[in-house]
Amino acid sequence: MKKRTGKNPKLYISNARSKNAVITSAESFLSNELRTRYQNPQWIKGMQKEGYAGTIQLLKIVDNLFGWQVMDSNMVREDQWQSMHETYVMDKRDLKLNEWFAKHNATAQAQLIERMVEAVRKDYWQAPEQTRRELIERWQALVNEHGAQVGAKKTVEFMQGQAAGFGMSWSLPADASQSATTPAPEQMNESAESQQVQGQVLEEVEVNEQVDQPNWMIIFGWLVLFVCIFFGVITSLHQQRKIIKYQSNH
């Protein structure tokens, strides 16, 4: 449909959470999820109780949000990206999220920020200058002060360029290691083409044929049977001789 009209097809979701399933637009469903769950302080507090696992869950939310954006550029509004930034980076609900991330998994928040920066780099989100500054400053703090791993090279270079444009200082540890950041959906095909698949190599193995050995149990069985038959015949002949001798005497 996009090739014919130039527009993405309308996406709908069957919401079966209630007794009666309801068909709703994907944009409406996503907007409701962001507002009532993923930006809900009570839900976030529940994730904080999970420690490291909770940090991964929050990262997945932003990853999935970016995935929806790539699939359909109209799925995520700019104000929704801004709200996610204010909630998960600026902690406007005062949930001590930055301290929590730093304690349990600083890299998760760094990757979360990188996804938001990628939304800016891909022109999905025209973030205000102040927001971009805040994203870069927090990311640098995570890497420099809490040992968070550095993500995709293009994203880091984009942040460095932004920092230079803002007149911000830019410094990273010399040993800053690159993290295994989940690739964005549009990058998966590119990486798959250049990736060398490695695994076990199948090699021809010479099999030594074994000569069948005689089954001694079977041979022993036949021997026992032969002995039984032999003694049976001898016994029968002995009995017949006795009978013949008896008859001849009478």
C-alpha cells in the first residue's frame, strides 16, 4: 500500500484485555499504554523493586517505542518522546531513577538515552536544544562516572557533534568499551549482510568397520540344547533295551 499511495497502512490492534475485545488504532493503543502504564509512577516503582531486571524492562520500552517509530513514522508523537525523556532521564516524578539506574545498571540508561538520540538523529523527533543537552550530559555522566558501556559508533559521533555545536565539553574514558546495543530495526538487514556466520565445521570422519564377533551366549545355548537331546536319545535307547530284555526273559 505504501508503494502505491506513499502512506503507511493504518494499523489496528485487537485489545482483548477486557471481557469484550475492542478494535482500536495502534496509535491510540500506544498512547494509552504510555500514559497509563509506562509513565505511571506506581508501575515504575514496581519495576524499581526488580533491580537489574527492572532496568532491562525500561530499556525494552524505549527500544520498542523506537521500533514502532521506524515501522511507521506517524506512530509516535514528538510530545511522547519528550515525555519519555522527562520521565526516564530528567525524573520529573522524583522517583530517584538516575540513582537507581546508576546502582543497578548504568548501561541500560545509557542505551535508553542512545535510542532517544537516534530518534533525533533520524529526524523522528525534533527535540529542543535544552532536551538534547540534557540527554548528552546525562549520557556522559553515566559513561564517565558510572562506567556505562558506549553504544553504536554513529550515535556517539552524532552526540559528539551536537556537543561541539552547543559548546559543551566532550570527554570519554580512554578505555570506554562498546556495549552490545540491540541494533535498530533498519540496521538489522545491513548487519546481517556483513556478518560472518561461524559455527561447527562438518568434516568427514573415517569410521572403522568392526568385524562382527560371534555371540557366545547363542553358541552356549545351542550346545546345551545339543547335550540335552544327546542324553535324551541315550536314555531312550537304554529304556528300550531294558524292555526288550524283559520280554525275552518271559
